Amino acid sequence: MAVTLHDVAREAGVSYATASRALNGSDRNVRQENAVRVQAAAARLGYVPHAPAQAIARGSTNTVALVVSDVDDPYFSMIAAGVIDAAEDAGLIVTMAVADRSPGLELQIVRTLRGHRPRAIVVAGSRIDGSGERASLVEELEAYRASGGRVSLISQPDLPFPTFAIDNTGGARRLALELAGLGYQRFAVVHGDDAIRASRDRRTAFADGLREAGLGLDPGCEIATDFSRSGGLAAAERLAELARAGVEAVFAVTDVMAIGAMSGLRAAGLRPGVDLALAGFDDIEAAGEVTPGLTSVRAPLREVGRRAVEAALSGAPAGVVDIPVEVVLRDSTPPRHRGADPPRTVVVNGATHLTARKGHDVAASSQAHGHVT
Amino acid sequence: MAVTLHDVAREAGVSYATASRALNGSDRNVRQENAVRVQAAAARLGYVPHAPAQAIARGSTNTVALVVSDVDDPYFSMIAAGVIDAAEDAGLIVTMAVADRSPGLELQIVRTLRGHRPRAIVVAGSRIDGSGERASLVEELEAYRASGGRVSLISQPDLPFPTFAIDNTGGARRLALELAGLGYQRFAVVHGDDAIRASRDRRTAFADGLREAGLGLDPGCEIATDFSRSGGLAAAERLAELARAGVEAVFAVTDVMAIGAMSGLRAAGLRPGVDLALAGFDDIEAAGEVTPGLTSVRAPLREVGRRAVEAALSGAPAGVVDIPVEVVLRDSTPPRHRGADPPRTVVVNGATHLTARKGHDVAASSQAHGHVT
DNA sequence: TTGAAAGCGCTACCAG
DNA sequence: CTGGTAGCGCTTTCAA
């Protein structure tokens, strides 16, 4: 049905082998004249090499597989963009699958993808704890690697593969310090299920940061909800109550949740940023576009995607690469001037001096390299 | 290096052929006992069938290829989400490539993809006119189809394949009528290069709608800029001038551009929705999240993605399926009450009665099925 | 129900 | 430099 190399060879009047060499041979051992002849024939016939056949003959494909939790989430689409960039640079095609935050599905997907024998598999998505599938996932990836495949992970910092870990802990902690520095004293946190590592890490690190700043976090102020926009929306009612009870600022563990909460607060008659300050995490594009601009913690997601495939392809050793993040202050957390209190100055680790600056759109705080955790 | 069917067969103590049948055979002609034996062996060895080999033996793969212009654009990520959904339902894996709005790259990508012999290729992305590559694209796609592949297109309504066309024309026109009905009289339009079909169609249809409502559009009020967020941002300065000169409302041909313009207007000291009304197109998620909510035209992108793969897989005939859109009025275009003028009532095609309703978040206008164009 | 063997389209090695 | 040809891993007749 389709045009095969055989047809091209015949059309060009050369042997099968010669045609192959002329078209894809790493050798240059083909007479100019024949090469041209073959290429012309291929073009005339609309021949495209059969990738699966090449894969089987060569023993390797030209694809990279990417597993994400959700496509329609800006967090993952930025990562995907980076992955696709890097793959393209390497002349590879990207195969993408969505695990929908289900460890079971994720496992199954990795199995399927492995069958396609990609050059590398990149798994992005927050680790779900406590699932029996975890061990199976590792096993699967290990088997893949054993058969010559390369693996790299984004944000699953406890598996035996090269891993790019967004610094959730450091980011959330520093965010807490920044907000404290801005004069906020009473906080609430909106988070997802603790089984979602990113959610738990950010939540606890934020609380730690608060403690470090000499502030507390009332247990009643930690609102568990769905790890999504609608979760944030649903939390709004409770937040409104808390605001009335004196809470001044909320940290939602993702921007998506924070933006949901923002809508909900408005619906409840509160003015985000005025009646209740709000901060998120990830610094997705929308964070800079909502009003008031959402204070957040930025991770270079696109770059992480790039680096993940580069690392995998280059056969990087297992180990965690901490991806530094930076706090981005926007109008949703205006400085809170209290006549009584003196302006706060926070000293971290007895060294880094965190100053809360504020710019029009993006005001990055102190650097976040390494283990500030 | 990797575990092969051969290994499994040996481990299970049966023949190669039997192992194959037990694992993937469409037949059920394997004794229960052997089947179990083989499956156990496969599990023990961590065997995964070699997809390229299966592809070559069977003559068909289990992938669907998707070509988009940009991943990191919500318009395309919604479509991608739909495509992935449908593919998953069909037990297929999605291969995704980004053409970056370059016809040349798109062509090259389709060629490469074709080599992978996917079951179907779905091409999304607004057609770029006037490029010589167009014919080549069609040729490539045609060759692919000739070799048994299925093709479907999203929003490229003039190629000989099953196509899902967002009703840009009808949507923009109806948006114009709605805005006129709201009392706006002086407009500006922010658009991209006319070579981008979606941009041109929306722009001209909007002008047509205005004309239909008895309003004009000053040529000086059509601002050509980059077909992106930053393009919208860049147009803001000009928009501010126009607003001062009496322009009341702006239509940006995409939400992404409109949101960029919104930021820019704010920076210029104007209040979007108050000093200048603003409307976009696509109804991406962010449209409902910015403040004021952005009036837009909604297309069921995710569903379109689903349908595109379903159509391709089921071998739908060439032809255009018009995807109806609906106008979504939000706070960025508040009704404009003018003491003098009587409330407008617009009659379309002498039949449909368009009423501008306004809800909290989503107020859909009259239906948009078929050829209202 | 099973095993043997013929391909699938291509690459790469081995002689010429 | 070129043509034969042996695989690559799997599916699928064809006999047994």
C-alpha cells in the first residue's frame, strides 16, 4: 500500500542496499550520481522511511516519551513546551500521555510507552505517596533502563533516577518569610491531599517559615480541599469566615487553587488583596494576569522540561538537581503597614537578608540556589 | 538487551508462536494452562511487547499524531486534552509535535510523523495563507492517506480532508452585534497578520457585523500587531490614544491578545471595562479569571479535539463540520446606557433575535448552530 | 491446539 | 562503491 524502499530502488535502478545507503546511510559510500538518482526517485514517489522498521533494524527509535498528570494545566503545559523544544533540537519526536493523577494509570502508561522503546522517558507530576504502585513504577522504569532506555523525573525526588526537583520546601518557606516581612501575622493555608507530595511539602514548609518568623499557624486555618481550581473555589467560603475572624493572608499551594479562591472570595463579597491577601505557587502565566496580580513562587518550568530531556539523553546519573525558585511579589499581598510594629527585617540562616521588594509585575526576592531548606 | 518474546517462550516452555498468541493473539486458540504459563513468565521477566516490531508485523501502529502550533497556548492545550482523551479511549498513544506557526516546519513535521505510520494525523492550528508549502502539505497528507492513514483537520477549512472549523466568522459577527446591542458605537480591533486565517476572518467578520448594525469601523482603528499576548500588550498604547479620541470598545481577535491589551491598558492608566470595553475570542479559561471578566466567544475546544480524532479514526469523509460558538458576555463589556438612544434590538437574517443578556460569569447568547454567517 | 517458517521494511555486514 | 543477505522482534499462515 505504501511506498517502500524497494519501490524506490527499482525506480532508481539501483539495489535495495544502495537505496538504503543513499537515503539514510551514515556512510557516504554511494556514488554521487546514484545518490541523486535515488533521492529523486524517493521524492517522486513520496517515499518516507518506515520508522518502526528503522527502529527495529537499528535497535533504537527517535522518540522521547513524556508522562504528565494533566495537559490542560499550565504547570504541565509549560513543562511539555520545554520537553518538546529540547526533543526537537535533538531531532526527536515527543510522545505524550496523561496520567490524570492516578498512580495506577501512570504505571500502565509507562508500561505502554516502554513498549514503544523511546530513547528516553520523562515523568513529570507530583508523586502520590502511599500507593502500592510506587514500587511497580520504579521496577518498570528500571527494566526500561536495563534495556538501554534513559529516564528522568521532574519533581519526584526520591526515586533512583536523575531528578529535577522544584524547591517546594525552600520556596514555600521563603514565601512565608516574605509575607511575614510584609507585616502579615495571621495566616491560612489552602492545600490538597497530603498524599500529593508537592501539596504537603509546600504546606508544611510554609508553616515552618512562619514559625521561623515567630508566627504561628492555627490548625483551624489549614483548609484541605481538592488540588484544583474548584478546590480553591470551594475553600473560599471558609476563607471568608476566617478573614472575618482576623486572618490576613492566605497561601494556596498552587496558583491554580489560589485563582479559584480568588473568584470564590469575590463571589463572597471580599476583595482579594484588600480584605484578604493571597499568594500561590508556580507562577503560572495567569498569576501575572489576574487582578490583583497574584504573589507566587516562580519555578522555571519550561527550562526544567528542557533540562530533563537533555539529562536523560546524555545519560545523567541518578541524583537530585534542585531547581531554585524565586518569590514573586505582586499586588495580592500589599505591604501591611501597622502603626505600632516596627518594619520587620528577617534574617535567614543568620546570613541571607530577605528584603521584600515590590515591583510592578515581577519583583524577585533573594536568590534561591542550593539547599536553603 | 531487552526481554524478547523468545525469552518468554523459553521461560514458559512453549513455542514462540504460542507465546505470541497467548500474549497478543486475537485468537483464543491457546490452552488455558499454557496461556497462564506464558503470562506468568512474561510478568516474571518484565516483558513488554516491542511496539515497533508489532507495528511492522501487523502493518499498523497504535498511535495518533497531533500537530499544533504551540503547546503553551491554552487554545491548543485544550484541543490537545481532547485529542488525548479520545485517543486513550481508543487505546492509542498520542504523538505530539509543535509547528510553531511555521508552514515550513509544519510540513517537515508531517513528513516525519507520517514516517511513524500513526493510525491518524490530526492537524490543528490556523492556516497560514500564501505559503508555497500549502500544496506540499496537502500532497503529504494525501500520500499519507493513500497509504492507509486517516487525517483530520481543526480549523483549516479549505483542504480536502474532514475538517472541524471553528465558526470564526459567525462568532465575530455576532459578537459585534451583541456589543452594538449593548450600546457601544465606536470600536477598535486588535489583530494579527492577515496571513493568519483566523485573525483575518475574525477581524473582517467583526467589521461586517458592525456594518450590519449600522455602525462603522474607522480604518485607523484597526491595529495590526503580533498574534500573541505581547502583541496585545504592545497595542495598548495606541488603544489608549483611541480611547481618548472617543473609541468605546475593543475587539482583540484572541483572548490571549485581549488579556495582553488589558495589562497594557492598565499600565497606561486606563481601567479596562470602564474607560474602554474589551472583548476577545476563544474563551480560554483565563478569560473568566481576569478582572474584569473578559467578554469572549466560546468554542468547545476540548470537544473539538475529541471529535477530530474520532472522525479520523472512523474514516469520516472530507468535508467541513462547522463548530458553533457562543458569545459570552462578561464585565469587560458592561451595557452602555445612553440617555438619548433607545435600547437597540438587533434582528439577524430577519429571524434570529439576539438579546444581550448578562450573567455573573457565563451568559451565553442565542444559539449559533449552522451557517448563520 | 501447537510448532515451524515465511514475511513485514529496513539496516548493516560481507563479499565482490 | 555496490549487491546480496542475514537478521531485528513479532504476527500469521500452513501443516502437523
